[in-house]
Amino acid sequence: MIELKDIQYVRSGTADVTEAIRFATEIVGMQYRGSENGVHYLRADSRHHCLAYVEGTAGVLSSGLSLADHAALVAAEEELILAGTPVRWGTAQEARSRHVVEFIEFNDPWGNRFDLVIDAETDAAPVEFSRRAGIIEFGHLCVDAPDPRAAYEWWASLFNIKISDWIGNKAALMRFDAVHHKLAVFQGDKPGLCHINFQVESIDDIMRSWHFLVNNGVEIEQGPGRHPQSTAIFIYFKGPEGLTYEYSYGVRRIEDDAAWVPRYFDPELPHSIDMWGGPTQRATTQYQIEDATLQVI
């Protein structure tokens, strides 16, 4: 069993790096910490970065998940290969670009690219947020697959993944620690990143950001609302090149795995996605950049 420790980052290609960085800093509020060889880093918590924009073609490049150590990385490679999943070790230069010591990469069966990393750089300095959005941490990430139930079965067969709740056959909300979901799979016809989430400090931060986003002409995709599954108060908004951001507050923690029974929410019923009854149109997905040879940009 591959033991995931945390989510680490998202790497996203951009054809307009100036606008991507402007939005991530001036609108989302992240700290821009500079660039290295065409890779631009955005920080939101003690991670070196949670979002990296790579100059080039627009689209998702990979999502990083952390493991404990080198032995865990070697064991993960063996398990993935036994399951028929091709694996590639990143070069030292590629690891430096990710600010990790080592990593391997693989595609899930639906074409979503993941990096398994160890010894990711931690920054003990306070985050220099570009605006006061109340961000406290990189919360979760969501990818797309045609069949979320099949996707859950695949993840659970190899990783320390548990199902928290189902939204019909439209979404699998999954955990590997006490947080209700750190990784989710939504139904989509192509691989890609459904959204990237940041937890904020209070409901006031959600509401202040709502007004800020509207006043700055940002497209609100969902919210403000409250998810009945995680209890989180949320707002989703659309960034450049199809990348959807989410702020949320008050996410449920599942401390007793044995006592928790996953629930099924019919997405056609009112309040199944937003218990406040707001519009629940599908958030925009930023599609995966196709690269069947597992060559990292």
C-alpha cells in the first residue's frame, strides 16, 4: 500500500505567464516568489510553493503528492509497475525545479499526471500574501475521470485512500488523513484539474472575497454556498486559461475511520451540492496536457 502523506503542488502550463501571475497574486492573494528557468512559483503556506506556472502550452502538467522517504518511493514504484502503470524517475534537474529531493511520475488510467515526491522544501518564513484573502493552507485538489467510482477503486487498490462521500456517480470525495477530502475525482470526459482549493481562516474571508471578486470582474462559478458533505463554506471562481480556484472554510474532519460510513448524495436533488440552495453549475476544468511518453516539462 502506497502511503500518501499530503498534497504538495500543482504544475500548470501557461501561454500568458504575466496574466497567470497577476491573477494568482492580485486576485487569489498568493505570494509570488520568483522564477527559475521559465517556472514561476506561487506560495500560500509553509510549502515552498503550491502552484507552479510553467511557460509554454496552457494546461495541467502534474499534481504532486508526498511520501515519507526514499524507501517509500522505491516501494511505490514497484507497486505501480506491478499494477501495470508505467513509472518514470525524475532527473535531478527536474527535482530541483519542483523543490524536492526525488520524485517519480505516473499517469492514472485516465491520463491525469501525478508526481510522487519526497523531501519537499519547507519554508518557515511567514507568507507574504499579496492581498488579505485569509488563506491558511493549500486544501485539496480535484481531477477528472469518466467514471469516478472506477477511479476510486483504482486509487484505493494502491494507495491509503478511503472514500468519504459520493455525489452520485458524479464525484468521489476521498481522504488519506483526517480531512474530509484532500483528493477528489469528478466526472469529466477528459483528464484535467477540476479545481485547486485553499482553506481560509473564517466565513468572513469567504464573504469579503466574494465581494472583492465581483468588484474585480472575476467569474464566480459557484457560491457562496455550503457543501453538505464536508460542511465547508465555499466559493469557486475562474482564473486564466481555465484554471478554477476555490476558497473554503470549515471543512469536516473524520477522526474515527471505523465509525465513518460514506454517504450517497443524489446530485439531482436540491441541496445535494449546496445546502443553501444556490446554483451548482459544473466548475471549469483545465485539461491535462497530453504526453504519453511521460516526459516532464
